Amino acid sequence: MLFLKSLLLLVGVGFVVAAVALVAYDLSVAFEIERLFRRWNWRAKTSGAEPTSGGDADPGARSNEPVEQPAIRPRATLSHEIRWWTAVKLTAIAALAALGGQSIVVVPDGNAGVCISQISGVLPGTLYAGTHFIVPLIDRIDLYDIRDEVFSTVASAGIHETHEVLTVEAREGLSIGLAVTVRYRIDPRRLDYIQANLPQPLEDQIVAPVVTSAFRELAPNYVVRDIFSVKREEFRQRASQVITQRLSGDAIVVKEVLLRKIDLPEEYAQGLEGLLLKEQQDEQTSVDADIEVKRIKIAASQAEAAKIREVKRTEALAQSRVIMAKAESDSMQYTLPLKQKQIEQSRLEAQAGKETTIENAQAAAEAKVIDSKAEQERQNLLAVAEANRIRVTSQAEAERLQLEAAALKANPLLVQLTVAQKLSDKVQIMMVPNDGKYFFANDVLRSAAASEAGSASDPPSAASRSGKP
């Protein structure tokens, strides 16, 4: 469509140029003819003779022959020689081509248009990007940029700053500079309302006053420190709500309101920096104190944990020792019957090992007592169990010895048997009755019987003889 519109405009301009060139050419020809006629008449008046039809003759050259003088033609008029009607036709064609080109309107991307009629005013509806047809010389289209636009202010005046400086007053009456950025766009569905009711341009006439007035109305509700620190986001959100609500009534959609920078008064900024520094020092002191308290608690908890671990370890060691002592005691309970049986079996052993056994038992008992005394300081429960075991063993040994003594007392011949068993394997032993006659051992047997009737003394030794009787 742009090509067609351009082509129609070029055709119109071409036909206008052709009409003008045609009229100019006819006018130049007419003026040239007029000039020739004037020159011919002047020559005729100055020479007294009419020039020939062959061209301009020298006025000084005269012919003696009589020449028929033609009648002088009247001056020719110019109206019948200029092609006015053809020029009018060309101009009409050019006008039609120009009107055809003007009736085509192309709305570029990122823009929208509204049609304004010279008869009925602003027409409802929006002309979006593309090709549209209007009535030329009656309708016109105003274009609006419907892309996002940005309105910005600065906190303080600078050398190269071109944006508006926005200053507000806080509750204390101090002036604060605000650097604000508002991103907005025009509602394309309400372009007819914007064209008919709102002043232009929108940024200077609508957006800027609304933004500045919103921040200046809200700033007195806050103190400077709140705007700068804790309630900065709240201040921005409330301003954004007010701006969005006000501009939405004017067909302007607010996308985002940013509070880029807050410029405090110089004296207040210095005082605030000192106060913040003191607060930071105070917070640092509090943090150091908390860290020290935590370190103390950690050290106390570590000491308590070490103490508990030591107690648990001691208790576990004591319990293990108690369990070991109980296990040994239980093992002694099962071992004691076996020991008793062994004692009963050892009663038949020889009296010769009595003293050695007693000495060994005493030495073992003394060793056990010494060991139990040394072990008593480290583990009491194990010492008690060991002492019980030693006492039971000693009693068992004593009973065994008593039983052996009683057995020897009841059977004195066991001494001889034991001695004989202790002798060399070359000795042969023969058992004979006590009343055997013609036996060399009768005297020995009688002496043994006599010793039984008397007081207890050393058992008689058995006489032996090598070889066969």
C-alpha cells in the first residue's frame, strides 16, 4: 500500500508538472510569435515598405521594380493558441491521483491512530498498525506511540541533567531529593478519549504532574529516616498505587514505579552517618558479647560433655568389671563341685605331697591376698569376688587335706603305696595279708598296727626289696 500511495502521489505530481509545462510551452510560443509580429511591424514602419514573405530584408536595400504590397495582417490573439483545456484535464487527473494517495494511510508498527473528521470531530475506534482508508480533505489521522515510555526525575540538579528535579518535604520539614522512574504506556483502546479530552503532550501535561504530586502528598506522612531505610519500599508501593489509580482514569497504564535514589540534606546525611556508625559499633559490641557468651556456653557444654563422657566411661568400666566379677563368681560356682570332686580324688594321693601342697596352698593364698590388696584400690568388686574365690579354694584345699589326713589315718598302708608309686619303676610291689606267716614284712605290719593304737606319729615307711621273694 505504501508503494501504491507513493505511485499515486508521483502520478499526480507528474500530471501537474505536465500541465504546467504544456501551458508554459504554449505561452512561450505565443510570446515568441508576438515578438516576431512586433519586430515585423517596426521594420515596416521604419523602412516605409513591407517586408517580403521570404524573411527579413535589409532596410537599406531597395528594389526599383514595383512590388505589390500585401495588406497588413491584424495582430494575432493568444487565446486560441494556448491549450488550456488539456492543462485542465491533466490537473484534474493529478488532483484525482493525489486524492487517491491521500486516502491511503499506513500506521507504522508500535503506533496506533485515531481518525478526526472535519465534520463530526473525533471518530470512535482505534486504527492499529496497518493500512487504512479515509476520506481525503475531510478526515485526518493522528498517530500515538503505544509502546512503553519512561518518565524519569533526578534527585539533584546536575550540569548534564535534562530531567526534572523532584524534591519533597518529609514530616520534619526537610527537603529530600527523589530519583524516580515511571514506566507507562497509552491504552490503545481509548485513543479517541485521549484525543478528545486530554492535553498534549501527555508526558509533560499529565504524567509529570501526577507523579510529582503523588510523591509530594505522601512524603509528609513519613520521617526522613523511614523514607531512607525501613519504610522505603512501603513509600514506593503507596506512591505506585496512587499514580496507577490516577493515570488509569486518563487511559494511561502504569507498568512500574521505581525509586532509584534518595538524596538527603547534607547536614542530616552527616548526622545520620554518625548515628549509623554508632549503631553499627553498638551492634558490633552486642554481637561480640553474644559471641563471647556463646563461647562460654560452648566451653561449659564441652566440659560438661567431657565430664559426662568420663562418668559414663567409668560407669561402663565398673559395670564391665562387675560383670567380669559376676562371671568369675558364676564360673566358680560351677567350678566348685568339680573342685570338690578333684579334692575327693586327691584324697587318695600320697601323704608325701601333703607338706608341699600345704605350702603351695599357703603361698598361693598369700599371693592371692597380696594381689587382692593391690587390686582392691582399682577395682573393689573384682577384689571381693577374687577374695571369695580364694577363700572357697582355701577351704576346699583344707577340706581336701583333712580328707587326705583322715584317709591316711584310716588306711596307713596308703603311705606305703604312695611311697612305692613314687619309687623307681624297677621296684616291684606285692600285696600280702596282715596275718601272713613266714613273710618278712610281718614285723613292719605289726609295728604299723601298734602305731595305730598309739598316738599319731609319722607313718611307718614300707620296707621294700628289690628282686623277687
